Amino acid sequence: MRIAYYEIPRSAYLFRNGAAAPDSTLPSPEEPVRQWCAFELIRAYQIPLTALEFESSVKVGSKTYRIDILVRRESRPWIVVECKESSFKKGEDAIRQAISYADARDIQAEFAAYTNGFDWLVARRVRGEWVRIPDLPALLVDEGRQPLLDLLVCIHEVAPLVYKLDERLQDREAECFLSAMQRFFYGGNLLTDIVSKQLYHALDNLLRILSAQDAHPKYQWEKLKHAWHDWERYRKICGLEQSLGEPDDGDHLPMQLSRLQYEVQGLLEGAPKPYSGDALLIRLSVALLDYADMCSRRRQQFLEIPPQVHQTLREFLDLAFTVQLNVSLPDHIDTGIAGDVKSYCCLQWNSSMDGLRRR
């Protein structure tokens, strides 16, 4: 795990002793941060020293710039890191600068990152688009040494969702699908590591309400408050000024869920990028809250799960599989490959349905 900024002794500086330019003997203001970042890339991400380059030239438009740290993998540019001095505050500008370098014709790196020693912003190129992610994926940078158990647990939890994704589900099957979603987002896993933990904690609590609609009102109310507070914590992290407020104890649960839908929809304005993992989880939460409102209005439990839930969940899983495991979710139109995958996932779905019947 990356550790927050610490001083690197000048005697331990890597490369050119931290000179600001080839003909300078004075370090630049961001040099202490660059040295720290280089040490953390080696220590926390197991990147070899020989893969690091300082101040590689890059041409953007008609101008030539220097990349603070370029990480190569198999001799090809892989990660571009833009370092700023510790007092620097315009992180969004800096990550865009890093992306412009990574996008350059002679670089074409997969990752772009910015740090001032305390803030750490990362983006990854996925199918030609830059997607904001919380960190460099451990499964990639650790050369496949992610514990096998983590991967097996993740596949075990996601299998029921993959099996019934895009199918018409209502009654018992809808209840089972919502329960499977709750288990998948509970506590986090390899695939949910691409999003802020406050969001998957909030979604976990929301799904506990939706998948147990006949639970005691006190239980549902407690889960609502937990979800509400998780979204509020996420709002503060995004720097949004408008507070979600507090749930009103005097209102019925359906009224609170309806109000929460409006508030969570507003979080999309603070998402780092419209197609990032965070934004997709917010959209999925809004779709599920809309489903809860629909069930409440019709006074029915477990109506057919709407297409918007399936579509947004599919987009999130596809992004997560690509970013974390370098694999793609099969298109449901491709019945051959999709059928093979579903056959593999069938056992986990049946197990989930059996567990639901025994309750």
C-alpha cells in the first residue's frame, strides 16, 4: 500500500541528484515529491528501478515537455506520473496534464497519474477513453501475485449476477438477484476496488433494504441511515457544497427513499468523469431507488427488475473486469460465448436460489 509523503534524504536521490534541468544544480520545488513517488513506485508497487525514467521528452502539439516519471513495461511506455510540489492544490489540472502526455503519439501509455505527495489521482485508458480509477491495479503492478483466494471469492460472488444479467426477473428471481448484488458489493472485492469504498458501502446497505422488503422496519431504517451517511461522506470527499442533510425520522421509509433518489442523482454532478466507476455506481443506485419507488407505488414486492438496472450493472462489471483483470464481459447478443459463460455461472445461481428457498 502506498504511504503518504515522507522526506527522502538528498544523499539517496535517484538519477541526476534531483537537478531541475540538465545544467542546474538546484532541485526544482517538486523534486522532493518526485523522489518520494519514485521510492513508493518501487516499494509499494514493486516496479523495478530500471523501469523508471525521469524527464523523458514528450511532444504535445508543437511544444516539447518533460515527463516527471515515465514507467516502462517491456520497454514500452506504461505509466506517466506528473509530480507537483506538496502545496499544489489543482489536482484536476495536473491529471489532465498527465493524460495529455500519456496520449502523445510517441508515448501512448496505459496509465496517467498525478501526485503532490498527499493527493493521488489515477486514470487508465480503456478502449480509447480515459477512465478515473482509485489506484494502480494491484493485479497488474504486482505481476500476478494477487492472492488466488481473492480472485476465487470475487468470481464466486459475481457469477450469479453474470448468469441472470439482462434477463427478465421478477418475484423470487428478482429477490434472489438483488440478494446476489448485495453479497457482491458487501465488503468490497477485486472488482469493486475501482470505486470509492463509500459508494459500494452505500449500495450494500441500499440492497439490504431492497432484498429484504419484509424485514423489520427498524432494520430497514438503520440500513437507510447507514447508506445515507455513506453517500454524505462521498459528497464531502468530492468537495460538493450541497449537503444531503439527514433522514427524517418522521417520514415513512418509501418517502425517504424517494427523497434519497433525488439527492443521490445530484451526486452525478460531482463524479470525476461521466463514465468512471464512481459515476456508474451512482447511476446504479439511482436506478435501484427508482425501482424501490415503483414497488412502493404499486404496493408490490419484487416487481420485474427494470432494464436500466441491468444495463448500468453491465457497464460497471464490464469496466471493472477490463480495468482489474484485463478481460471483457461477453455481449449478451453473442449467444455462443455468453452461453458458455452462463453455463459456468449456473451452479452459483442455483445455489443462491436454494438458499433463498430455505430461508
